[in-house]
Amino acid sequence: MGNKALKTASLEAAWAASRTRTFLGSKFWSMVGRKGKKKVATAIAHKILVIAYHILETGKPYNEIGADFLEKRRSISTEELMVRRLTKLGYNIVRTPENQTKAKPA
């Protein structure tokens, strides 16, 4: 069955991690749409326990990789992904830089 106190504490830590701007928080919100909040909280609790195990095993401190780790790891940018999706739906996309100066009417 498992240790109920450990399960409760790790789930509570997972819910707390979901409200932070860390790797665990961003991982939580990236998975919620596919699995649901309760299942994802269990997955994050498991990640926390794995991290704790490795800290105890190696003796090295935890190194936070940052909330933007998942975004950096993507091989394709969000912009490119959206352009591909819209093109697939039949839209014609014309990209212009946001900081491009527009000619002001006189």
C-alpha cells in the first residue's frame, strides 16, 4: 500500500510546486491539459521523490534548471509551430517584424 504520510506530504509538495516558477511548476502546467490536475500532481510528487533520492544518493545539492527549460529544449519555436498549424488550415501567413517602423501618413 505504501506510506500514507509520505504520499500526503509529497502530494502537498507537488501542489505547492505547481504554483511556483520553477521546472516542476512548468512541468505541472505543461502536463495538465493532457492528464488532469490530480494525476499530474501525483506525477510531480513522484518527480520530487526521485529528486530527493538522487540528492541523498549522490550528496550533491539540487540544481534548479529553470522554468524555461522545457521551452529551450524544444527544437522548434512556438512561432514556427503556430505558423505551420495555420498554414495547414489553409491560411496564408506573412511575417513582419514587430519593431518594423511603419510610414506615418502626412
